[in-house]
Amino acid sequence: MGKNTQENLKEAFAGESQANRSYLAFGKKAEEEGYSQVAKLFRAAAEAETVHAHNHLRVMKGIHSTKENLQQAINGETHEFKKMYPEMLDAAKAEKNDDAVQTFHYANEVEKIHAALYSRALESLGKNEVLDYYVCPFCGNTVEKAPPEKCPICGAPGKKFMKIA
């Protein structure tokens, strides 16, 4: 017996989400190599994969009220920094894979920040507080209001942080 529709939707959502991220990375690489038309194609396909992923998530009934979505995000981020990434870090250290250790460490530290940001957003929901967010392009550190002088996670200069519209 094959998978049921709900399982298929989850698998399709995961696949489309991964394709989106991969295609964006491929497009960035194509741009760096001077293939702007290929980069544009990768970005277009990435956007289409986002449409597919959003459609699958909607049909799965995976989008709720903002309050519920924030709580789900808090739960997910908390799971990642308390269980998922620590286990991945241990395995990477045991295998002496320093690149994996670094990327898991960066993600683990930033997931803690995301959980805190989502918690603050949940607490202030409806107050319409206007904040700017900035993201470190090297480790993903996410900050409110203004970038730091230097990223406390990876040491990147604050001027490299990207302001999120």
C-alpha cells in the first residue's frame, strides 16, 4: 500500500522547500560565475517551487492564525537548538568534520535567537511595534533594530548584515 495523501503532501512540501533553497544557492553560484541568464532561471524556478510548497502547506492545513503560527515556530526552533542541532554537532565532532561542526554551531546559536524573537513577537502581538531586522549573511544571526558592530556568533562585520524588508 502506498502513502496516504497527507504523507504525500508532507513529502511534496519538503521536496519543494528544499528545491527552492537549492535553486537559490545555484542561482547565486551562477551569478558569481557570470551566468546571469542561468541565475535568473534558477531564481524563477525557485519562486515556482515556493508557490508549490505554499499550496501544499495550505492543503495540509498547516497555516493557522498568526498566534498559532508563532507558537509553532517557537516550538520548532526550540526543538532544533535543544535536541536536533546538539545531536548533529556531536556526530560531526565525532567524525572530525569541522565544516559541519561550524555550520551546525552557527545554526544552533541562531535558532536560540529565533525562538526568543518569536516569543517577543507573540508577547507583543497586536501592539504593532515597528522593528527592523538584520541578518548576517555568513551565520544567519538575526537581530532587531540595528546590526551589531561585529557579529557575536561568527565575527562578521556588522556592515555586512542585510536589512530585511
